Amino acid sequence: MTVKANYDVIILGTGPAGLQAAIHAARKKVSVLVLGKETKSSLFHAHVENFCCLFNVSGEDMLAVGRQQAANFGADMLEEDVLGVASADSLFRVTTESGRALDCKSLIVATGTARNKLGVAGEKDLLGKGVSYCVECDANFYKGEDVAVIGGASAAVSGALTLLDYAATVHLVCGELEVADTLQAQLAQSAVIVHEKAKVKEIVGQTGVEGVVLEDGSKLAVGGVFIELGAKGVMELATHLGVRLDDEMKYVDTNKKMETNIPGVYAAGDICGPPWQMAKAVGEGCVAGLNAAIYAKKVRKS
């Protein structure tokens, strides 16, 4: 499969919401690309027993069928994390971890929610006092300070590179780097101090973050800790596009057509809020896929 530079609809997320959106958008005869890594979906490791018309099926098998269905209707798939999204004229540009720049007429965000916490002492107590889960949101608060980014996937590496424009020193703490070669090369050529095969034991500080203690007993004296475990989350992507979140700033705000406040941008699944059920995600994906395709056709005609 050859990935094109331009699509009618690009879908961020390969879970049930994203795949259902792909199926319905592709059936509307528009060009569709699904971006994301299958194993990152929370459904991948689940066993499903409460989805209508199916008994005892693994999430991995369901995702495999969904991907094949979407492909059968003409959707393309690219297993890469998204590093950024931006609007340009009547199009949206999506940048992936390998450096690809992909344009589309409408965009569906179905990335799920970032529920990955580090689970160490000090993380909860120091949240908002030096502990953050969003580099793009909070980087500006750490100008001239020493900071640490925790994680080894695309969000962590790209976040560490972004922080070089703000912080005095940037540490990246990870068990293992799991990013595309292009992003890993950028990291190697940067001033980020990488602590690979390391694990955080504790985040310390009284009224604010004062450091990170690693399991080997060493300590990094930092004033900020960014926990980025996995791919880019809704907060980071929404920051760039101006997508409105709900009153608690946790989930994307949509209407019944799964439209956001940005024309051409739709959302579906867990990022739109609870309940965390596949049935809800599939239904919202269907609605988002249909309406994103309709929107893309209107842009194409104009």
C-alpha cells in the first residue's frame, strides 16, 4: 500500500471508534487514511463479552476484522503515531513520527483518552505543582529550568525535543525507546540527556517538584516532570487546532453530529467522555465517519 500525501478524511486512532469511522467514511466513496498503532488501542488487550450480537471474542481479533473491513472498503492504514496537527487554509496537515506531512479536508480524532499514569509516590500530590501530562500545554512555565520527561514513545521524545526551546536542561527517562528511526535520529542529535533503561521510583518536593529519584538511587534535580506515556493525547492535539474541551478540560466537546467547534474536525470514542464502552465508541465513530465524508465532499466541490 502506498500512502498518499492528500486524503479526503484522515482518522487519528485505530480503536473501535476510528475503525468504524473509517468503514462508514470509505463507503461514502471518499479517500480515507487511518493513523495509529493497533496495539495502542485499549481494546487490543481486552476480552469482550458485553457487545451486542457477539459472544466471548478477543479485542485483538475484533480489531483485526475491523481493519480488514475498512481496507476492503478502500481505507488506507498507516501504523505511525501522530506528532502534530495544524490547519492550513481549508485543509488540515497531520505530521507523523517518521516525518510524513499528510493533508486532509476533514479530520476525525478518535485517539482514546490518556489514562496512563506513572503510579509513583509524589505524582498525585505534585500534579499541577511541577507534574504535567502535556508538554504543549505547560512548556512555557519552565523557561530556564531543568525538567524531566518520562516515557519512551513518540509523545515523550517529541515533547523532550520541544522542551529544548524552553528549558535549560531536558532529561528523558525511559525503559526503552520505541519510536521511528527519524525521531530517534533527531533525539540523538539533540541536547536531550537520555536515561535509557531507567525507571522512576519517586517524584520529590514539598510545595513543588524538586527532583526525580530513579530506582538505582540516583536523583535528577528538576523543577518540572512531564509524564508522556504513549502517543499524543487529546490535550496536545486540541491545543494546536483550537478544539474546545468540556468544562473539566478533559474531553472533546461535540454535538450530535460529532462535530467539534472547528469546522471539518470531528471526534468519537473515549475522548468524548464516558461511559468507556465499545458500543458507544462504535456508534460515535459511525456518525463521525458519515459526517466527515459529507464535509470533505463539500470542500472538494468548492
